[in-house]
Amino acid sequence: FEPITLGIAIGTASVLTGYLSYTELFCRFAECCREEQPLNASGTAAGTGERLFGQHLATEVLLKALTGFRNNKNPKKALTLSLHGWAGTGKNFVSQIVAENLHRKGLKSNFVHLFVSTLHFPHEQHVKLYQARHSRWIRNVSACANSVFIFDEMDKLHPGLIDAIKPFLDYYEQIDGVSYRKAIFIFLSNAGGDLITKTALDFWRAGRREDIQLKDLEPVLSVGVFNNKHSGLWHSGLIERNLIDYFVPFLPLEYRHVKMCVRAEMKARGSAVDEDIVTKVAEEMTFFPKDEKIYSDKGCKTVQTRLDFH
Ligand SMILES: Nc1ncnc2c1ncn2[C@@H]1O[C@H](COP(=O)(O)OP(=O)(O)OP(=O)(O)O)[C@@H](O)[C@H]1O
């Protein structure tokens, strides 16, 4: 639809119905930024609870953080979440679920912005240029206070680059007349995955996997990531100034979780769940440590392609 035709159509429809306001009706057809738009909490809870496997910690933290933030009419700063974990454990997947429950069109929304380090900031020698571009992008998209910014592959980001966005995450009321306090920043990273695995393994060996709590991992993560040259947050002002609200750990996935991913993928494809195939696909994955073979080294990442062979 081009805007004038859409406007006339909506105007006519709203006169005819005499019920919905022009704005309400307009926003059913086109995407609108609604400052007060609440998080679809039940959608997020259902999405993470039913579709995200083996991540009881991440689920709990994300739900608490997001509902608390969205229910606060007057946040003092943007919400900043740093998601850490091994490959294929669900960081991108959950970001997608969160985005969909904040903005109807999810990652396709005009108010959800995904930056991928190796795609958007590939060359080390251009760090200065990227810093300027980085902050320009964030300013340009200030059209919606509720915007969501996702930075993928943080561990491949050049050290120092992320500090260019520090002012937007800080406690300032406004920057050049724009408030960023209702925005959500999500960083995704493999950094800290080894620390999470080590702690998870200790709990697993003690037969207490589900007993791991955030307090067992969060401090290890923030210090580990700050001191890791390849974390994207190495000696970052964001950590120094406590601007990251939550470090969210993603646990390594076990054999039973990989099976759950296979079943979910079969259902998503509209096929009946065939347990023989589920077992075959899960057994094709590789597991570590060498002796115990507990965790899938690619999480659920190659499940979809492997399923194509069966
Ligand atoms: N915990 C999980 N529960 C359900 N599905 C999962 C989970 N982890 C991964 N998957 C499935 O595997 C796919 C790949 O996972 P995803 O891209 O989220 O991994 P990631 O943690 O972001 O990995 P990377 O660090 O390599 O980017 C997802 O699209 C999803 O289908």
C-alpha cells in the first residue's frame, strides 16, 4: 500500500466502524511505535518456557528483567542485557522471541535493529569510522523510544568499539533532545562460554545441574568478560560503570536437549515425531568432555541441516 491510499482506506473504515480511532486502525495495518506498548509477557513466557530448552537460568532472568523494565513507566536508563554461552545454545533464538513480543514484526520490525560484528564492523583499521557510524545508526533510529538493538558476535567486535554507544546506555535524561531510557540493548557473545561450561560441569558432576543459580555465574562472567581481550567488552566502560544490567548465562546443551530440538524442528516442519530419527540425529552430534560426553559442542545448531538427511 502507498501511504495516501492506506490512509484513505483506513479513514473510511474507521468512519464506517465508528469504533476504532484512526490511530488504532492505522496501527493495525502499518507498524507504529507505541511508547507505552507493554511486553507481551505471556507470549514471552510461553515462548521461552516452551520453545527454549535447557535454559532455566536465562529464561528466569530474561522474563524478570523484561517485565520489570517494561512495567516501569519511568526507567532511569536503557535496559542492557549481555547474553553469554556456547554456540547453538539459543542466544539468537531467544533474542528473536523477545523481539517478537516487543514488536509484532520481530526482527523485521523497523524498531528492532540487528548488528553483526563480522558483517557491519569487519575491518580493524576502520574502528574510528565504525565508532562514528555506530552512534549515528543509534541516533537515526531514535524514531521509537522502545527500540531494540541486538549486537551479535560481540566476541568478534574490536576492543573499544562498543564504548562508542556508552552514552546511550547511561543514566542521561536526554542526548541531543532524545531519550534512550526506554530502549533495550542485547549483546550476544560466546565469550564466557568456557567459564559457564566449567561451572555447569562441576554442578553436573555433583548431580545438581538444575541447582545452578545466577549468583553462581554472574560474577564469574562479568569479571571474565571484562578481562577477556576477545569478548568485545574487554576493559569496557560499560562494565566499569555498571551499565550492563544483567549477564545472562546460557548453559551448554545436553543430549536430551538436542533431542528436544530435533522434535521441535520436526513439529515445525509439520511432520510426525519419529523417535528413531530423533535418536539418530542426536547421536550424530558430537559431545564433550571427551570421557563423559555430556554437552553438545554445537548445541542445537546443526540439528536442522542434519534432519534434512533423514
Ligand atoms: N536452547 C534451545 N532451545 C531450543 N532451540 C534451540 C536452543 N538452542 C538452539 N536452538 C535451535 O538452534 C538454532 C541455532 O541456535 P542460536 O542461533 O540461537 O544459537 P546461538 O546461541 O545464538 O549460537 P551462536 O553463538 O553460534 O550464534 C536456533 O534457531 C534454534 O532452532
